[in-house]
Amino acid sequence: MSAPPARKLQLGRVGETVQRVDAIPKVTGEFAFSSDLFAAGMLWGHTVRSPHAHARIVSIDISQAVPMPGVQAVLTHEDVPGAKHYGLEFPDQPVLAIDRVRYFGEPVALVAAEHPEQARRAASRIAVEYEPLEPIVDAERALAQEELHPNRPTSGHGYREDPRPNVVRTMVVRHGDPDAEGDVSVSGVYELGIQDQAFLGPESGLAIPDGEGGIDIYVATQWLHVDRDQVAPCLDLEPERVRIHLAGVGGAFGGREDLSMQIHGAMLALRTNRPVKIVYNRQESFVGHIHRHPARIWAEHRADRDGKLKCVRMRILLDGGAYASSSTAVTSNAASFACGPYAVENALLESTCVYTNNPPCGAMRGFGAVQTCFAGEAQMDKLAAALGVDPVELRLRNALAPGDTLPTGQKLTGSLPVAEVIRRCAAIPVPEPDGLPRDAIRLPGGSGNVTRGEGVRRGVGFAVGFKNIGYSEGFDDYTAARVRLFTDRSGGLVAEVHCAAAEVGQGVSNVLVQVARTELDIVDDVLLAPHTTATVDSAGSASASRMTWMSSGAVRLACAAVREELDRRGGSLDPGEEIDIERIYRHPRTTPLDPETGQVTGERAHVAFACAAMRVVAEVDTELGLVRVAWIGTAQDVGKALNPQAVHGQIEGGTAQGVGLALMEEIQTEDGLITNASFTDYLIPTALDMPRVVAELVEDAEPDAPYGVKGVGEPPTVVSTAAVVAALRAATGRELARVPVRPEHLAGL
């Protein structure tokens, strides 16, 4: 995979390419990740986890662990000082298991000791007696099995009432005449496995008691304030007494939205009155965060003889695992974007997510839209073949445009250049096939050196996808920013930006400074304060492609207020004088979807949308079932690129995760137990698996957004899995209705 052409670094304002502030320390190994934290007198925490996917807890005996050398605390659910449950959206998850465990690896007890090995040994001496129960592991059967959550924690929140057992949420979208016929109809059943975020930095953090009953928690997270709002009730503390500070993050991709060590570390620290550090190992990390929902999708597409879509029907079944996390939002997105970026007059879209005893699932890059894009784009290729129409031309004939109406009834009023994105992508020259013989590294199998090119076939695939930007359905989404203006020793003006926007590797730290430089062009320097709940209101989550839009809007508002105040003071500050202003930015309000029809109840359910098109060239050794992705060309709707080089980086990274889901990434389970919890057995793309990515940025400003920006992190992941598998189908002629595609699927073994 090659980088985009080098760009000249400029002053660092909006629209300019700026060197990432964390680039050099990360490359040189000097960057401090959360696992590198240290405090004097620090203890080490360790978590006792369930070896069962489903069991009753008969008893917990800690007597053998308490007197062991170095042990300072051993805690169970009885020691939780406040609320016993928490959750990202619904408090359905116990801090420590009480009477039942519902997934493999669920936390049961905690230990703090002077040394990590002492903590591990003490944990092994805690005797937990379990009564194993039959695990519920099949999502379809779960709809008729025993309730895992009899109190139905997601019920009564305005969703469609579904009386079937274990339903997290059901959403039905009815648009036009769902029984409308077409001249041509194609159908299929599609499946996606469980994908892990596979971030390189495992969950870790440091909890430090303040000596007055409060706590400071330094942790790798995506949403500081929602962490605080879940932690504080469980500790029986006022929110202001719990301060969450962003520590160095080694990747997130949705997996750090939910809590990991935050409550556990704080409980141990407050009990011992000493700092406590917790670092998960890689195996523990696989059970210590949520994953992408596996899905089974039944789809039917009907069109007239000219290729115009007449009706789309889709039934989507998502496995949410043991707890709700953000499954309700994923369920909604799966239905809302099931038709893809196409104008469809009639649709019936049913999306259901269920509780099981499989690993908990929640947000992962492109949540909900990835699953339905894979199915929908396969259907579009089937339809093109049935009609004898070029797949790109078929997509152009149906492309959404401003003024069109979505299946949810929302009218597109902003920017969404679907046709332009398709044309720009289709116009990127596809490289000629490499000749034979050639180096093994440039053949399927790569460094395995298993072929000389015999039986290798080349395929070209094309796909288009889209997704919403920001939070939807009436969520009060806002971001706060605080700007402090003061003079330095030489008399120059310095701006200090405070924002709790989580820097998780996407480059938002650069964005905050770029906006301040642009809006406060009078200052000599711009400083970025630490990301924390202690000095500024919430920034919301670094997810849903929202952070650039929201944080730039908040910083711009605060800078405008600071500049206005500076003008009132005559344009200068005396030594020791300062201006300190905080402002909150909100995007245009959204409203819920009707629980019975899935139709909008106001002007919009989603703030805005972004789309991407991708063409993939793949080579397949049809005898061995091995794949080489040879080339990728993509065009993406980005609104306005605040830092073009960073946008290219997001496109390449998002594409890599889509390639992983297409070809190799899947958490394997047996009766709910994860059987491949390591990077030896759970494979992710390496530099040798990624080809050159040629990306075209389509800048069509979003009218409601600051600077016309759109989020850019999710669309490449939404579309890339579908595009890669389309290329494999073109090379082999096989249906390939499940991802990841395995060698036996390609070789027909």
C-alpha cells in the first residue's frame, strides 16, 4: 500500500496538510500509551473472568487469595459501593457478575497486588463454583429460547415492541408499496462473521485516588464524559469527583466506547487508597471489549427492464451477544441503509438484534452499514447480470441525489454526490495485469511461495456504500470547546484549546489546532490542553464519523467569542490578563423514527450522509483458494478535507479493515467460547496484504457543517468488503455469500 503523493507542509490552517502532532513519537516508540503509565506506590490489578459462556454462580470463595503475598485487595460484586450495573446506553451489565455469567470472559472478581504476577497468582486462588447452563448461541433460535434478560432493559424506550424472547431491538421500515413487483427479481442469503477491532494497544489504564474520596482515571477511551457518567454511580460518587483523563490510545474503531477497566481500577484504588494499574493481555482483550455484530441477511431486489429499482426487501438478523451496548443504534443503521445509496420507491426492511451468550457486540467502524452494504451490493451485481447491464451503469441509473427521499421518508437536503463519486471512481485507470513469471511476493500466497501463477485468475469488482454522519434519531448530540487567550513572557498572544475530543489515532488533535489557527490568526501560538473531563464539558464520542464536524464547530464558536471579547478590550491583553470562554456546538436537530413504520417523525432522523465508491482488482489461485488484492481505486465524498493527507490515511486504514473482514478476520466461537483469541489465530491484514490505494477526494461541501466538512473514517470500511468480494466473484464465478471468504470457498473444496 503506497501513500498519496507527498504534500508541502503549510502553516497548519483549515484545508492545509499538517504533520500529525503524534507522528514522530509513535514512529520512534517514544509515544506514551495508556499501558506505559506509572505512579509512585502503584499496585497492579487483575480480573477473574468466567470460563463459561452461560452459568449460574453458586459461590465465590476468596479466602485463599486474601492472605497471599503482596495482595492488597480482593473484591466481588458485594464490594461495589454504588450501582451494581452499568451500560453504554442501557444499564444491563453487572460491574462484577452477581448470580449468573452470560458470556465467556465476563468479570467475576478483582485483585490488587504489589506485582502483576502476585495479582495473577492470587486470582487463580479464587474459587468460583459454577453451575453450567445451556448457552444460547444461535441468533435465530434465540428468538424462541429462555430470556437472558427477563427485565428487557431496552423495552420502553420508544422502540417497536417485539414480544419474542431475547430481542434487543426490532426495526421495520415500510416505504411505498412493499409488495410492488418488478420485471426482474434477484434474491440471496448473506452472512458475516464476528469481526474484532484488533487495535494494537490492549485495554489499560491507571486509577489514582485523590485522598479526598475522589478518583482520577487515566485510560484509553473514546468518550470521556460518558465513561464518567457510568463510573460515578457505581462508585457512589458525584460526577465531578470522578475525573477521566485521556491516556495514549493504541487504536479504537468503536471497541473503546464501552467500559473496560475504568470501574474496576477505581474500585481497587479507592479500597487500597493507592494507584492501581490494569493492563489486559491480548487474550483478555478479545473478551474485554465488544465486536462487530455477525449478521444473517435475506434480500430480494426487484427492478424494471431498464434497471430502475422498484422494490427492495431485506430481513436482517444481528447477534448482539450478552449485553446491549450500542446494538439498538446498529439495528437502526442496518435497516436505514439497507437499500444502499440508491433511489428506491418501495421497500420493506426488517432489522432485529438479539441477545445470546456469544461475545458482546456493539460499535465498530461503519456499524450496521457494513453488514447491509455487503448484501446489498452483491444483490446489485446479481441484478446487473440478470439484466445484462454494466454494474457501474446500473448503479448510476439508481444513484441517490439531493432532493430524493430515503426509505425512512427523509428528504435529502444536504450534500450527497453519489453519481459523481461513482463516475470519479470508475474513471480511475485500472492497472494492466502483471506479466508472468513474476516474484512470488506478487502472487496469491505471497511469501509462502506456493505458486508460479498457474491457475491464477484476475477479477475486477465495484461497489458503492453510504452511511450517516453523527448520532441520529433525536439524540442530543453536542460538543463543547473552551479557548483561553493569554500573553506569553514576550507579550505575544497564545491560545489554549480545551476539548474532550478523544484522539484515538484519527488526527482530531490536529483538527482542533487547525481550526484555532484559522479563526485566531492574530495569535502567535496555539496550545492544545490535555483531554479531560476536569476542565471542559463533553465532546461526545470519537465515533460515528462525527468528531471532526462537531469539534471544529465547537472550537470555531469559542474562537469567535474570544475574538469578539478581545476586540471589546481594544485588541490586546495586558500581562496577566486573559480571556477564557467555553461554547457548545450542536448540529441540526434530529427526531426519532416511528417505531411501527420506520418513517421520520420530523424533518430528519439523520444529520447528514457520506458515500464512497471502490474498484478492486484481485487475483485468485483457484486451485489453492489463495487471494492477492492487487490494486484498489476509490473515490469518497469528504465534504471539505481539513487535512488532506490525514483524509488519505483514514481512507487507507478504513479500507484495510474492510479487506480484513472480506478475507481473514473472524472471531471463532464454540458454544460461545472464543477459540482464536490471539493474533496468531485471529488474522489481520499486514503491509504485505495491502495493495496500493489510489484515492480521489470529492469535495462537495455539506451546507450545515462547519467549513462544509464530513466525517471520513467509516465510508471506506462500509464499501471495501463488498468491493473485494465482488472482485473475487468476478475471478471465480462463485456466489461467495459469506465473509470472510475462506480458501475452501474459492477452491471449491
